[in-house]
Amino acid sequence: MTSLKSKIDDPNFPDITYKLDAGNQLVPIIKGKGIRVQTLVIAFYDWKESVAEISQQYDLPKKTVKQGLSFYEVHKKGMDALIDSNNEAEPSHT
């Protein structure tokens, strides 16, 4: 697993790595924190939180939050598919 992660980690985003989720799908996370990049993306784009707010809420340096958001922009298609698949997997609370 470690060798797989080292092969897919993007050297342009040193604070980001991958882990397997419950569905055995690789998801990008913040190294050492386990916070999913998609969490930062949703907080920023959907909940309209600022980088400073996200940084404080998740106890992350602002540069790491910005890196997560940049990672999303570079890997937008795959990240959007991941977010969509996770939303479909969640039960409806209506």
C-alpha cells in the first residue's frame, strides 16, 4: 500500500496523499490529518467558508487548505466524480 501511494502521490501537492475508503476507493486526504480533500472543497465552494475559516475549523495551516483547493482544481474531474459518488451513497434524510 505504501509503495502504491508513493507512486500516485503528486509531488506538486506534498501535503496530500491517498487512503482507501470503506468502498475500497482511493480518496485524497491531508497527510497526517486524515481530512479528505473533498471536505475542504465542500466547505469552500458549497458552504462558502473562507480559507481562514476552514483553516481554523480543521486546525490546518492556510497553505495546506490552499493546497487542497489547488489539488481540486487540477484534479477537478476525478474529484467531482468522487464527491458525486459519495453523495449518491449517503442515505437521504428527507
